[in-house]
Amino acid sequence: MHLIDSHAHLDSSKFDGGREAAIERAREAGVVAILNVGGDLASSRAAVALAERNDFIYAAVGVHPHDATTVTPAVLDELRALSRHPKVVAIGEIGLDYYRDLSPRPVQRRAFAEQLALAAELELPVVIHSREALDDVLAALRGWEGSGVLHSYSGGPEWLGEVLELGFSIGISGPVTFPKAEPLRAAAAAVPLERLLVETDCPYLTPVPYRGRRNEPAYVRYVAQAVARARGMEAEPLARATADNARRLFGMQ
């Protein structure tokens, strides 16, 4: 298959000692590009460095809501500087997480707004994390003129409407393969094909048949296969369409 993994965390320590092997397995599995996504300043730097060393890896830089308390003017300045690298194609992963609440919610909202403003300034798309916070995520995006993806979508089709109305794409990850994920499969079937991305979010959210092990970009093919089944289509055209969507959204060559 011809695939793009639109959300990975290859800089994670879970890949230490096996990162290059995982990258090679992705190539062998038909993955033609990977968006490696930062979650704080250190992982954003690492994402850029990894993209520099690998021709088919791109980077997103940003601070995850778990680390929202670290977002200062100096951190935003460094994200701005990192974003000037030609392999940086998005700001992310940014957003809100009211499930774990590792940063106070007002601080999360401030950090999210500041990074949305940075993305608008730089004319870059955003990669958005939303967990039990969709109302506030959508409130922040209303009136924000830009593009992006709601990554690792976890709701049913009933939540798609406004996300799509705002012009955002939907990223589907490993849970679409889980036995009890019928609402997610229904959502994956309902998204217009031109707004759909597939991703691993590796090393997390490993799809069946490898659930319980460390995830990696090569496994994005299982996500694509599950989404294709849900949509009643063959996997290869689904893979190519989602790859084209990722290229268009992120300006990948």
C-alpha cells in the first residue's frame, strides 16, 4: 500500500535502540511519509532533528496540553525558530485534555490560544489533541482562520459536524480496529474521503493484531484496512486518498 502515517512520535524513548529499524520497516510496508509530532520543546527539537536525517519524515512542533504550564514567551519564540526549518509542516500537537487534567484548564486554554496564534502567524496547519474537551476546542477554533486535523478522533459520527464545518480534517488511529469501536468505525465511514487521514500515534494506540505491543508507523496499514472496510472500499485506494490528503494539508513534497 501507498501510505502516509500522519501522526507519529518516533522520538519517544520506547524507540530507543530500534528507531532506525522501525523506520525501515515502515518503508518496507509502503509508508511513503511520516509526520513526526512534538509534544514539548525537547520532543519538538528531536522531531526536527529526526526529519533532517530522513528524507521521508516531516516534523510538527508544539506543546501538548499536558505540558501547557511550560508555554512561555521564550518557548513560543523557540517554536517559531524551529518552524522556520523546511521540514516543519505543522504546529502540534496542541489542544486541550480534560481527561487527565495534567495542567490547569485555564492554562491549557491559554497555551492553546497562543499556539493557534503562532500557527496563524506562520501560516501553518495545526495538529489538535482533544480529549473530553471538544466543546472548548471548537470554541477556540471558531473564528480562527486556518487549517488542520483533529488527530486520533475518538467520537462517533454525531460529533463530526462542526469539526468538518470548520474545515478540519479527521485523523483515525488504531482504536478503529478494536472490536467494540463501532461508533468510531461509523465516524470513519461518515467523513468525506477528502478530509480523512490515517495515523498510528505510535508508540501508543497499537492496532489489532498487535494490540498490547509498542506501535510503529508500519502498522498504519491496519488502520487503513479497517477504515476501508468500514467504508466498503478497497484498502489501496483508501490509502492513496489519505496520503494525498496529508500531502495537501501539510504541504509535503
